[in-house]
Amino acid sequence: MANDGRRPDRVAEAIREEVARFLAEGAKDPRITGLVTVTAVDVTRDLRHARIFVSILGSEQEKVTTLEGLHSLASHLRSRVAKAIRLRNACELEFVMDESIAHAARIESLLAQIKDGKL
């Protein structure tokens, strides 16, 4: 049982790949209008809950409606993911906005302004 500590990490990676594949194939919800990137997945040790971090490219309104669409697809994705990665019990999926890419872009623009002497 030495590998039990790594199992949540393996399951998280499999969930990330399956959700990304589903979104790339084209989710059928019309609310999903922004470009969605699955940045990370965090799974609890008991594999009952998975927090899926997504980055959404678009306006603030597109981000909000896309996140609503993802929340409504969570139950459908739950069974699809469990079947695809062969989990006995499907874990609860929760979509969370990942703002790290936006923060990194903001920091880069500020550093560029400092370098150019504009700040």
C-alpha cells in the first residue's frame, strides 16, 4: 500500500485529462462561450470530491455564464469521468475559477511598464 499516497494525484490527472477532452470535443451547453482551459484538479484523499480549476478567456460576463454552464454540466461529467477512469464511486465535481493566468499577465504588464519607465 505504499502507492496509496499517490493515488489521488493519479486520479486528479486522469480527471483533468477527461474534462479537458470533454470541453475540447465541444460541450453542448450554449452558456459555455469563453475559451476554457483546465489548469489543475485537486482531489481529496478519499476520492469523493474533486475541485477543478479552470481558466476562462473572455469578458467578465462570458466568464460568469461559462462558469454557470460548467456547474450545470458537473453531474453529467461526474458519471462520464467515473466511467472513463474506472472509479467505483463517482466523485463530486466542483468548478473553480483559476485567476493565476490573469494575475501573471497583470504582473508581466506591470514589470514591462517599470522597465520602460512608465511607472
